[in-house]
Amino acid sequence: MTINDALRVHVHQLGGPPAAADELDLFATGALASMQLLELITAVEDDFRVRIDERDIQAGRLRSIATIAALISERRPS
């Protein structure tokens, strides 16, 4: 399973569409509510062993599956 596929599963488990496009803005489109952001962060940090901080949120790095996958790829231990 790719990073994007795993993220898609998380998004769906949080109430988002089952086949969210990689570039879909998860929050602007209403696919996820801001309250689900903490659950998404926790899932990403636990599953991919990366740290997400406030700067990532402010920079929009959690807006779509594509941006989250890029963040994971940059920070994931080799």
C-alpha cells in the first residue's frame, strides 16, 4: 500500500470520501472538519513515525493527501 493509499484510508475513516483525489483540499471542500485534524495528525504520526508541528498546519501542509504524503516522505526515517 502506498503512502497516498494509506492516507486515503485514514481520511475515509474520519468521514471523508473513500476515494479522495490526491489534490482535493480536505478542509475547504468539507471532506474533513477542523475537529478531525487532530485525529488525522495522530494517525499520521503513529503510522508513519513522523512529527507534525503547528508550522506544518499553518503552512497548509495537511490540506490534501498529496501535501501530507510529501511531508511524510521528507521526514520519514530511511
